[in-house]
Amino acid sequence: MTAGLWENWLLPGVWITIQLTLYSAAFATAVAFGIGLVRTSPRWIVRFLSGFYVEIFRGTSALVLMFWLAFVMPLAFHWQLFPMWAAVLALGLTYGAYGSEIVRGAIASVAPAQREAAIALSFTPAQRMRRVILPQAIPEMIPPFNNLLIELLKGTALVSAVNVADITFAGQLSRLATGESAQIYSLILVMYFVLAFVLTRLMRLLERRAKAGIGQFPEKRGPLVTRKLSARQEAEQSSNMITGGGAQ
């Protein structure tokens, strides 16, 4: 593989993939929180419409939606999108629908006692959501959002079908130019893995900070021998308590 392929195709393709992931993730996050929050509305019509949105975009193909936005919409509505923005829109709408279920589930997992305490403090619904519910729900959202972000990163490979010069598109051009299929596609797999690994590290750091913000710190575990000794001591204490209780 020549240096020209790196400089002209593969490295620009990595940058396009990073941009696609960031833009699509930002849009999908906005959609996920917007739809996820309205799905908790007390009004049934709002829940029905937001649920209808989720079912539509979970049940359709992101690739076909990308084709529709890039090729059908200009003919039907005379409104042309750049291929990259058509890809961002399709990925954001699709993965935002999945993310909205994560948001809804995390909000529903907050203990009812927390809501009752907020009501007792005369918080408005907006204050309850902002000050009580979301601070506790967001740390629970981050691990599934991490998985969804990795899926979104891998989903950016679909944009090569609408001629966006991402890693996959650059790899196809490199393969046609050199004929080295095994080397090029193996390198692309490694590139996606490195990007996914970096995103996972960043999301775990974000999760730790979010949990620290509500007073949840990771447990510091001692060596295995220490844990075994303390477990044995606890067993002995329990045995002594039982024996003492029987003697009385």
C-alpha cells in the first residue's frame, strides 16, 4: 500500500467517518431525549404519536431511508440534500428512535419515592424532571447509549452506498486501485475497532463522572485474600450470634 493511498483516501475517510459519527450521534441524542421525554407524557395522544414515530423508524431500514433522502426527495419535493447530510439525517432518525426507548426506560426506572418526594417539595413537573429524575436516570442511560454509539459508528459504513467518502468508500477505491483486498479490508476492520475502543473509553469516563455527580462512586475492592478473610470473619460472627442466642 502506497503513501498516496493513505494521504489521499484512507486518512480523509477516517476523518469523514469521525464527523459522521459525531454529527449523527448529536442529532440522535436530541431525537432520543425529545421523543423519550414526550413518551412519558400523561396525554395519551402525545404518547401515541411518539410511539408511532418509534415504530416507524425502528421498523425501516436506515440504508433505504438514506437512499430515499438522497435520491427520492429531490425528485418528489425538489429539495436536494448533500449526501453527507442525508446520511446524518437517516442515521440520526433511525438510531434516535432506538435511543428514545433507552431514555424512556431509564426515566421509568427511577424509584417512585423520588417522585413523591419531589411532589412533596412542591416541585413543578419540569423541576421534578430536571432536578430529581434526570440526574438519576442519566447514569443508567450511558451504558446502553455506549452500545448504541458503537452500533452507530459501524452503521456509518452504509454511507458509502450514497457516495460519501468514509473509510469503507476509501477502502473500496483502494482495493480497486491495488487489488489487495485482504490487506485493505483487514486494515479497515482495525480502524473501526480502534475508533470503537476510543469511544468506549470516553463513554465509561462519562459514566463515572455522571455517577460521581449523584454520589455514586466505584467500589474499591481489596485483594482476594482479604475478601476471603472478611467473609470468614463474618461467618464466625454469625455463628457466635446464633450460638449465643441459643444459649440464652
